[in-house]
Amino acid sequence: MGGTIKDPMGEVRDLSGSCTIEQLKAAVVAVKAARASQLHCAMHTTCTEPVTHIDSKGYAYCTGHGVARRVWCPCRKLRPHELRKLQRGETIKQY
Ligand SMILES: [Zn+2]
């Protein structure tokens, strides 16, 4: 008699308890949306910090890199309505 074999359905239930398929799908959609957006820190392609700054050339940066950028290029904090515009894929005409 096989009393030592684990119940495969029990394993599946344990996994779904920690992270549901719906949660995974939502995470994938969020990642795709972030990649589709032009709004990412221009300092490093690997930078995942949210964009908060823009320099006089029109490049967007996160807070840390925006402050660093300021050393050699005018860089200011984005206003909330400008950030929304960028998030919609529109550009800001003036620095
Ligand atoms: Zn950055």
C-alpha cells in the first residue's frame, strides 16, 4: 500500500494559497503596462524607481538620479499634472 505518496492536489492547493493565479495575472499585466510606458528613468535601463524629475533635454529620471543629473544639467521635479501627461504617453513641450 502506498501510504508515503503525497497528494498532488494538496501541493497545488498549498501553492494557490500563497499566490493565486489572479494575483499572478495582475502582476504580469502591471509589468507589461510599465514596459509599454515610455516613462522610465533615463539614467539606467535597469532603474525601476518611479519617474519624478525631468531635465532640460526632456529626459525623465527618478528622484535619486534626477538629483544626480542636476550636477551637469538643469533638472527639476515634475508637477503632478505633468507626470500624468507623461504617463498617458504625451510629451511636455517646455522644460
Ligand atoms: Zn533612476
